[in-house]
Amino acid sequence: MKELEVKTYNFAVLGIGLIKSLEKEFPELVNSNLKKSIGAVSIKFIDALNAEENEDFAKNIRDCHLNTQKSIELLNAMGKITNDTLNEQKNTLINESQIIIEKLNTIISKLIY
């Protein structure tokens, strides 16, 4: 779980960094929903770890999963960014989000609630 906590945190930090760079260079590519969903990936996972009830844990894990999926969709919808560095960051985020989803799928498959 600690590894996934670090992955979700790093995903959010990298994602917010990408969005901040895009706001400066390519503001037309910035989607406010992307910012929210990327940030929520880490927040919901941390909320799950801090949950006192199994039901809250399950809800937050599912919310984390949903926000990760939404982030992938919005990143893909962005298309290719003409700046190679930013495009590489976007592709890294897509790859990381797929890893996060795989790990969350494993957790979700074991949930009772």
C-alpha cells in the first residue's frame, strides 16, 4: 500500500506540474476537470488509507480509481503537445495512471463493500 501511496502522490505532483506548464505555454489545452481529477487521485487514496470504516475505505478506493480513469481519458483527449518535454510528461502520466489502475483493480477485486 505504501508503494501505491507514493505512486498516487507522485502522479498528482507530476500532473499538477504539467498543468501549470500548460497554463503558461498552451492555455487552450488546460482542462479544469483534469486538474481536479489528477489531484483527487492522491487525495482519495490518502483518504482511503485514513478511513476508519471498511465502507469508507472501499468508497475512497473506488473514487481514486474513477479519478485515475478520468485523468487518462482527459490526457488522451488532449492529443499531442507540440512541446516535446510536455508531451513526454503527458505520456509518463498516462503510463503511470495505467499502473495505478492495475494496482487499484487488484484492491477493488478483494473489497467486500
